Amino acid sequence: MAMEENKSRLAYTFYMLTLFLCGAVLFLIGFFPASYSVAEQENSVPIDRPTTLHGEKLEPPPPSYNSYILFLIDALRDDFPNESTMPVAYNKACMKLSLHVDIPTVTMPRLKSITTGTLSNFIDIALNVGHTEQVEDSLLHRLKQRNAVVSFAGDHTWVHLFPTEFTRKAANNDSFYVNDFYEGDKNVTNALESELEKKDWTLLILHYLGLDHIGHVEGHDSPKVNHKLKEMDKAVKKILDHKNMDNYLLMLTGDHGMADGGGHGGNTAAETTVPLYLYSNNCSKYTTSTKRYNQIDLTPTLALLLSVEIPTISIGCLIPEMLQTLSLEHQMYAYFYNAHHLLNKARVKFGHESVRRSDYYVWYQNATLLHKELLRPLRSGDGSSASKVHYENAKLNYLRVAREISGQLSESLVKFDYGLIAVGLALTTATSLHIVLSVLFLDIATEQLHLGRLKLGQLLLSLVVGIILNIVGHMLDQLIISTMLQSLLLVLPIVASVYLTIDVAQALIKIALPPLYSRRLKLSIPLPLSLLACFAIRTLSLGSSSFIEFEYKTWYYLGNTLILLIALKTLRRRITKANVELDGRHLHKIASACLWQQRKIFVVLLLLTLMRYLHRLTSIKSTLMLFALLLFWARLRKFTDTPQAIFNGIAFMLVYSFRGLNGQVHFFVLPQYLAARFVLPVLVLFWCCLALVFVLGYRTALPQQHSSHSLLDGQGPRSNLLKLLQTNLTCSFMLVALLHKVQNIVLLPTLLITLDETYKLCEAYGTTARKFSVRLVHVYKIIMTIFVARMFFFYQGNSNSLSTIDLTPGYIGQTSYNPILVGFFVTLNTYSAEIHSFLYLIVHTLRADLRNVGIIQMLPSYAKAADSMVAPLYAALVMLPAAFYLCLMVGFRYHLFIYSVFSPKVLYDCYTVLVFYFVFLSTSLYFKLFKQDA
């Protein structure tokens, strides 16, 4: 009967997690629509270029150059090009400008901004791997309409965005393979040399990826960065010195910058500022400038220079410095055309009456009147001072109009689907509260609160209410769904939200109004004030952007404080108890003995402090890695048999050899070509050792399935379930040792030591209480596990910025890009502490019997709480802060830092729940299949 109840608890937790993730997905879709679906009809914005101004005929400028080259270096931050790194590119540039890059600073949305002139959605950072086809208007579409030849070489993201717009293309098929520093770029340079010999192309796009890959793998300060920049400098020189380049414009820039750690995706100045160097065979027409423009300003400027229409969805302004080669008349036309285009978009977006009452409409009228007066002097070549004053005034007004409207249109692009947001919030909040109440009132959740039962009447009521809400939402245009199937599917989460909300409301009424019932409902598990206070402080701190940016400090402080607080409370209880037994004699000896008993926890606190400074230990990283692997092997020894331990040790030796062959730690001095040959065999041997550990663990466990062993019979961990989980934990730790950075490997044994000693401290604290409670020990262990896991997540170098995600582990041992393997390895590396802390807690709960702290027998078994209480409570504590943060996101949706600070954090939190979901699911399957004796 108990076993069936435990299985039902696991199933209930699984359903709650599934519903929570469904709600989170709906929320993210509503908060970050896949594309900005502005309310205006873009086809109502005039496409053709204006040809008249107050009755005067206007002539659009012809193409300014015969050839245009967009030389794009991925992750080229503004301070990379200089006289030493790129001497030719730096010294021969006609003009050096800077561009501000909007977030998210990843490739696909940046390419959209460059070609369309509009902002990308933040969720495009998730779509960066998937590549959605660019269906909106763009410069490439306009060039194709004019039958212009457009050639491309480089990142295959361009081909996915524009599958039919290129006349010739040479795309790198493995653009996401970050271990390729040189081969892909050589292919681009070869394509460049081939295109330079041809004279038929109008636009040539080159996208080099090597610099970005070096940053991801080795960081921004790698010596290879300078070598790569010199390689790019040679490619620029090839273009400048080629005989066929007679009337050209070469634009050297980056799609985004590079953070100090080598990644990107965040909002630091190094990631959001890129150079724009201009080259032409007539530099005399350019004047120097140090101004910074927006990346979206490239689109309308290039449209004018190419003599094509500005893309309809463009909201960019012009870069005046790039128009200096045009005549004054054509420059004035360019300013007029861009302002006219943006004004038409404003009329469609905000309404004609609103635009007519605006200040920028007055500026626009003044500019057009001055422009009309200037046409005759400009065409006749009149360079009088009066004409120059009128020209500058008209130009200034056109630019003011463009900047004002561009800013307003940028803000108006922020669109939220409040219907999906409401459904998502309702579902995530209801599931979080439901599972929290179910755990807090564990003993009476099913019988009295009816939280675990499916009630048919309530389900039918929820179905009716859900259908009505769905219909009303569509009638009020609060639910904007494109297909009937999606509308029908949306009923399911609405019904689930209503059902769970009714459940939660009924439970809260029963809890809040005890006089209506026979006896007061009491909590089934104790809630220690200190733990609740720390957890509440952490949750409430999510409302501050500074606390989110520096969240690691919160966890370092709260985690260490909580351990120290429990240690001091335990020490006081031990001293008090011993002092009473000895009638107050030898107090100093008692205190010394009790303090010595807890010496290990103070060593742990010292270790946790040292872990903050791992990045400073590069000078001893070889010694540190050897020591860490040896200590790690010793800590894992208790989970393995002797044959497993032997292969585990060999695997760790191979991990060190792999790092040594890559030059990351001290190793035998080998020629580079010979070291490269040994890398693959070393990795193959490592995988063989890992497979042997896995097979040996399962071989010794599965044949015992027919027998029954008590988990608390003193014969050690013979349970099939326990053996299998220990094997899985060991193999996972072995793989993470391969994936981790050299300096981070020491975190693995430190994590095990911290968890071990923290659990012992929790047991000692529970047993020194006046009234012992097994569930109190569980609560302390669960919350401490969460705190320790989060501390080690940040010790590893992670943060709430997407730029700190380490992609290098995803490509270890791979020769091509495999999105599934890359995603799995990167997730396992990034969330190593979160994953293994939970698994270790389950294994520890199954192994422990509390005899070491004086508890001989207890009913129900301590180990049985692994699936009946530990997993559900852990899930509740993971879900609750995420649900709270989703609510905060709605309140902060217009916050200045909503996309730079709050949005990356919500992605991290939701992905944390997703990772836990899969870990919980795999663990639950083992409980269902093999738990026969626990």
C-alpha cells in the first residue's frame, strides 16, 4: 500500500512539473512572440521612392558605387582592430565609425537587423540555432527584384535566412562547430579570391566565423585572437589591392561584439559595440568622425547608396558620413526619403491625427519647405551662404524627424500577447501552489484537502469554464490564435488552470477556516524559520536588477551563512546537552570536544570561500587538476566496486592526458602534429572506460532483481535501485570531469565533500533537537542541497548573462556540429551542480539509516522518503521561485532592463525547471522499475 502511495506521489509530481512547463512555454510565447507582429499592415506603407515634393520633381540618386562588399567578422568588438592587430585595415580606412548593437547579441537576429533595419525579438536568441527563414522585406529582396548579382560566402545562417536571394553562395555547413578556427575562414577567403576575378556582382557578403569560435573556446585574450585578426587583415588587403576594384565601397564590421569571457549574448559594452570601417578608392570625399550609430541605421543608408527602396519594415535612420560621396541634392533627397518613409510608418502605426499633432510633423513640414527652396540653388550649383544655412537646417530637421519616429517605433515594437501570458501565469502559479500545499500537508493532502484525487464533477465544471473563457478571450481579442487547432488546444491549459485553481482555493479555505471542521489542520512537515528566511530573501531579491546581475553574491552569502548558522546552533545544543549531563563541570573541555566534532564543517566553509577565487589559480592549474582528480576518485570510490574503481581511475588519467595534449596542463613535450594524433585515441579510451564502469555497475545490479534485500539491514547498499543510481551518478560525474574547464574540476570533489558534511550537520542538528523529527532532517537537507547547488553553479563561472554559457564542452570529441549532442553536453556542463546535487541527495537518502547519529529504528523507513517526500518537496522549491519570477516579469515588462537583465534570467529559471524535469523523470523511471526492496 505504501509503495503504491509513493508511486502516486511520483506520478503527481510528474504531472505538476509537466503542467508547469506547459504554462511557462505559453508565458514565454506571449511575452516573447517569435516575431514582432506589429498592428500595422506593412503593405499600407508606400514601397516606391517619392518622386515629387510640393509639386517639384525629384530624382532618386543613382548607385554611388559599382561594387559593394560587406566584410563581416563574427564577434569583432570595437577595440580589436588597431595598428598592431590589423595595420592595413586600421590605417587605410577612409572612416572609422562605431555601431551600437541591440540585444540579443547573437548572430541570427543581428543579421536580420542589418538586412531589414528593424529590431529582433529577444526570443530570437533561442531560435538562433533553428534558423527561421526571413520572409520580411530586406535589402537582398530589393536587389533581387532589380536582378542584381549578390554573392555570399561564410556562415550558413545567411542561407537559411535568405534561401533564394543569393546568385552565388559558398556557405560553411558546420558554422556551429566552434573547434573550427581556420578551415571555414580559408574557404571564405578562397571564395573571395574567386569573386574578385569576376565583375558581375553588385554586392558581395563575406562572413568570417573563426574569431567568434576562438572566443568561445579560448576566451577574448587568447593569443590566437591576434593571429586571426592578422589573417582578416590580409583578406582586407587582398580586396584593397586587387586590380578589379576601381569604384567600390568596402564595409568592415561585426555582427556583434565579444564579452571578456569570450562569449556573447549579453548587454555589456564589449558585446554591443562593433566597429564600422569604410574603404573606397576616393577617400578624399570622406571627413573624419567618431560618432556612434545604431546597427539598424546601416539598412536605409545602404538602400540609398545601392539606389533601391528602403525595406518596408526598416525603422533605422541614416548615417550621414556614408552619404558624403553624393551630391548635395542627392544627400538632401536621402534625408527626405528616410524621413518620409518613417513618417508613413508612423501614420499607419499611430494614426494620421496623432502624427499631425506631433512635434516631428512640424519639423518635417519645415524641412520640406526648406528642401523645396533649395532645389533650384542646388541644381544650379549656387553655393551661397544662405543656401548652406538652409541646407543645414533642412538636414537637421529631417534627421530630428527620423530619430524621433525611429525611437517611438522601436518602443511600439514591444508587443505582449496578454491572453497567453495570463494563461501561462495562471497555470504556473496554480501548479506551484498546488504542489506546495500538497507537500506541506502531506499526511492529509489526499484525504482531507483532496489535492491528489481527480474529481470528475470538478473536471466537468473546469471544462465548461475553460471553454467559456476561451471563447470570451477570442471575442475580446485577448487570445490571438492563428488556427482553429491552436484555439482548441489552448482549451487544455485553461481547463487545467481552472481545475487546479479550484483545488488550491478549496484547500486554502479549509486551512484558513478550521472552526468549520472537526480539528485544526496542521502542517505535515516542519518549516524552520531560518531556512524560510533565507529562501524568502533569495526569492524577493529577484525584484532588483542589481541583485539579478550579481546574484552569485546572494547565494554565496546566504549559503555560507546558513551552513554557519546551523553549525553554531548544533554546537550550542551539543554543549548544552553535555553540560547538563555533567552538571556544569569541565565546560571548557566539553566546548572543545564539541567544537572538534564539527571541525569538518568549518573546513568546508573555508573551501567554499576558496572556490570563489578559482579563476586566480591558473599558475597551479596542473597541480590542482591532478589533486582534484585524485580526490574525486577517492570520493567516488564508495559508489563503485573494485573493477569499476580501476576503470574510473584510468578514465581520470585519460582526462588529464586529453587536457595535456591540448596544451592546457603540463604534459609530456610532444610535437603539435603528434599531440593532435593522440587526442582521438585518448577520447576513445575514455569512452571505453566509462562504458565499462556503466556495464559493470548494471551487471552486478540487475541479476539481483529476483532477490529481496532490506536497505537498512546493515549489509550496505545492495539494493538494485541504489546500485543503478550510484552507477548512473558515477558515470555522469566521469563525463562532467571531461567536460569541465581545467580549473573547475576541483569543484566536483568539493561538491561531494560539501554535500556529505552538510548532510551530517543536518542529521546532527535534527538529533540534538528536543523532539526528533525525520522530516525536519529531510527539509534541512533538501533546502541545503538547493543552496549548495546554486552556489556551485556560480562557482563554475556561470551567471544570469547568456554570454557566460560555455559552448566548448559541446564539441569535445566531435568533428562536426550535432545539435542534440552539443545541447546535451553544454547543458550537462552548465547545470552540473544542479543535476548532481539532486541525484546525490536521492542516493544519499536511499543509503542513509541514521544509525551514525543514534537512531536505531524508525517507521516509516528513512529511505522511503526519497520518492514520497524528497522529490516532491525539491520540485516544489524549484518551481515556486520560477513562478514568482514570471509574475515579476509582467510587472517589469516596461522596465529599462527588461531585455538586458530580466529576460535572460527568466530563460535561465525556466530552463532550470526543464533540466530538473528530465532528471526527475529519469530518476522516477528507475523508482518505478527497480524499487522492490527500498
